[in-house]
Amino acid sequence: MMNLEAAGIGEGISEVIVTTKSGAGAPNAAPIGLVTRRTEAGDLSYSVKLYRGSQTLANVLETRTLAANVTDDVVVFVTAAFEDVRAADFTDFEAVPVLKEANAWVVFSVTSEEEHAEYFQFLLQPERIKINRKAVTAINRGRNAVLEAAIIATRIHRAEDERAKAEMRAQVKNYKELVMKCGGPREHAAMRILEARCSGL
Amino acid sequence: MMNLEAAGIGEGISEVIVTTKSGAGAPNAAPIGLVTRRTEAGDLSYSVKLYRGSQTLANVLETRTLAANVTDDVVVFVTAAFEDVRAADFTDFEAVPVLKEANAWVVFSVTSEEEHAEYFQFLLQPERIKINRKAVTAINRGRNAVLEAAIIATRIHRAEDERAKAEMRAQVKNYKELVMKCGGPREHAAMRILEARCSGL
């Protein structure tokens, strides 16, 4: 099986933008954790959990295919999480919609699936890989903080009660401070989108 | 002035390994936040805060020079924070010690300094830049979590009281869960070094 290290996908959970299309061809993008584990035989296995109710799940059940778009641009993550990615931002790779601006694309096919109460877990096989742009990138705590804030923000509507919500809002506020202190213009822009789109914050 | 985007250093605070040498030539490495701001004139300014008592400060006061090593290998961050980087891991670039494995090096000279109670703030001018290795890297929450845990761990001995220490330990424990869940082998190794070296945890 292909090794995806060149596409920036190593062991652990890689935060990527998963792009898919519906049976009718409409593209969709959503931030997803792509899980890479080493099996007992020493091979790498790739999997994703896709939650019921999501367009990504509906599309993968229809097409048995998805693309992982690797990027560290947090504006892309927040846009995919809270807004619709514009049609003009997609292109095609191996007949799958992908994000033009991503640093790498990996197209996966589904090899098997497990149905759970809240999600499906899909085992994936990489089919094609394309590296678009390599770079040197320093670690930026603000970049990380936007992502953590976005993860909390996507869960806030599922909070058990007002107390849990208040706690989550406080966490987002802490992350925002880190974004404003450590982030650059992209991180600040991503935080603005997040705040504008999450009425629960 | 040089633009350091190619070395992965953009606006905001870039977490880098600062390498320096003493007047006698002994190399040192420490994780430092390199601050990049846009001035009112539209230029980029670079600065660091170096805390009193640190070897990095002593060396910069002697040599007026430092190198920023850009890497996203968290083992390097944790090692530089809690252990001595081995002499064999350094090489020379423009007569400044740098880390062989870093993805990029930027040598800075000091243009001015401000003395504060706890630290010196140095304004820096980039003198030479070297790109060693470009790559695609997916965002990994475990990678970020190791760094956050390490930052807390370096501050735990300065905690005001036992209650503050307990709170910091709880934060490190939460980050460790994220490292174990989302990180790969390098993140797990970095967490082990952190735990072995921080008796306060």
C-alpha cells in the first residue's frame, strides 16, 4: 500500500479536509480526522468516522470514495466547518472534487465499513496521491488554537446544559486570546469567521 | 529586509528553536517564540524576549547573534526545553551553531534591545536564511498538545501555590490524552521525555 508520509499524513490522527461528491455530482468539503494506525502486521491502516446526518457520510455511502485535502490554512478549516466552500474553490482530481489550494490530495476508496449508533467507520485504501506544494512551516500556537476553538464550537449545540455551554464558551475565549496573541492574519480571519458563524458562542 | 515566509516564519509568534553560542564557543539550544509584527510603515519586524538567567540570554548578550531553527518535530522542542541537545546534533551555519535536522535556519543579528525586570527584548535583523527541507504536513492535534504540555511543564516550578500546581498538572494530563489519541510515534516519544524530565508533574 502507498505510504502517505509525502502527503503529510503520518501515524496518529491527521486533521484534513475531506471532499466528496454526491451521486448527482455536487461537491462537499468538511474537516475530518483521518486516522492512521500501524497494524500488528506492521502495515499502515487508514480510517475515518463519519457521523450520521452529515453530507460527507451520505456522499461516501453513495460513491465509496473520498479525498483527503492536506492544508494548514485554518481559514479553509473554519470555512469547511461553518460555511459552504465555494464551487470555484474545487477542482477535480481522479474524478473526485478536491480543494484547489490544498498542499496535497489523496484519493481513497472504501474497503469496508462498520455501522455504529452515531457514526459509520470506514476503512480506506489510498488510490492516488498528488503533492501540490511543499513548504517549511514553523509551529504557531495561534494556528492550533483556532482549530481547537472550532472543534469546541462545532460541539456547543450538543452541550448537555447551560453550564456545559458556559464552560465551552470560556474555553473558546481562552483559545481566542491565544489566536490574537500568537496568530497571524489567516488565524485572525479564521477566528472572525468562527465567531460570526457560531451564534451559540 | 528579507522576507522569512520561505523559512516558515510569518506574522504572529513562530515557535522555533533558538541556537546560540557562548563567547567561548559552546552551543546552546532553547525553544523560543519568535515574534513577527508588521510595523505601521508596513515592514516586518522580528523580536524575541529572552529571560534573565537563561543561557540563551547570556549568549546573545555576548555574541549579538542567534539562529532560529524551524522544525515541527516535537521531540526536538522537548529535548531543547528539558535536556541538553547533544553536540553531535549541531552544525555550523554562518559561524553560528544550528540544528542539523531543522527544516530551515535563519541567522539574526541584534539591532537593539530593551531591558525589562524579568527579560530583555531584542529587535532582530535577519542576515542569512537557508532552507534545508520542504514538506507537506497535515495538522495534528497531538503535535500541538505536546507543545502546550511542555509550555505548562516549564512553568510549573514557578506556580504560586499547590492549588495552581494541581491545576497545571490537570492541564498537562488533558494534553497527554490528546497526545496519546491524536499523536504519532514522535509525539508519544516527546511526551515520554517530558514526563521523565519534569519531576513536578
